[in-house]
Amino acid sequence: MVTFDSPVLLCDVCGEVVLRDTTSEDCARAHHCQIKECPHKNEFLEQCRESQEQSVAAGVGSGAAEIGGGGDRPNAGDQRLD
């Protein structure tokens, strides 16, 4: 039995299921895509990683680091439900 564990998406352009664990350029080559701007460009894992790295380098957080910080919001465990 073959197990295939890769994130996929259904492409509106080619009408096929494409792998997201590649780049949009590799996907375009594999599926003979002729469009210049991929509508799913930001959904490919490589582009997602690059955009996250650029955000971190620019000092823009995704909000995940702020969740544990609390700030001026009380923790859910500190709230009483009456």
C-alpha cells in the first residue's frame, strides 16, 4: 500500500489537483500552465515560508508570539464564570 502525505489543492486554472509542497514555478512547469500570475501563488508552501521569513526579518509578527504574552488581557484561567 502506498501512502501519499502531501498538501494539495485543486487548481482553478488547469483543473487538476496540484502539490503545494513545491513552488508555483515548478507547478506551472509540471502542469504546462501558460498564465503569468498564479492565482494560488501564496498557497504554495515555499512561498508561505518565504513570506513568513520576510515578515520576521522585517519585525512583523504573525501574532503567535503575542498570544502567550498576555499584555493587558487576562488569561482565560484567571476569569471567573458566574
